[in-house]
Amino acid sequence: MREGAVRDAVVAAQRSWESYVEHQVRTAAGAGELSPGTEPDQVEFEINALLNAANDRSLLYGDDAVYGRAEAAVRALLVAHGADPAALR
């Protein structure tokens, strides 16, 4: 790992994004839009894992279709946690 201003900026941006996603999951769970017992930290991790995998494949293979698959996977994940499929746009 290389220390420095660039790494610090990337870490800050990544933490900000992760915090945003976790907050949205926590808000949805608090509003009853996700099942009781939903763990926002875990759901955030899974969402980001799917998005990062799509980004990696897109960059490696030049295949932007992976973003559609990632979107479908995130929707399925949220539905598995109790989200109303009709409410997901």
C-alpha cells in the first residue's frame, strides 16, 4: 500500500460512498421498506461488491452489459431483504 495524498483522497471518496449507501439502507430499513433484522453494513457491503465486480469486468473486458446484470443483482438483493419490487426503479 502506498501512503500519500492520492491514496487518502481515494479512501475518503470510497468511505463517503459506502457511508451514503449504508445510510440509504438504514433509512429504508427504518421506514419498514426492508425486512426487520436487515443489517445495513452487510447489505452495503454486498451492493458495493456487486458494483465493484461490474466495474472490474467492464474495464477488463470492455463489456458495459455487466452494469445491467449488476443492476438486476442489486434489485434481487434488495427484494431478498424485503423491498417491494414495484418500488424499485
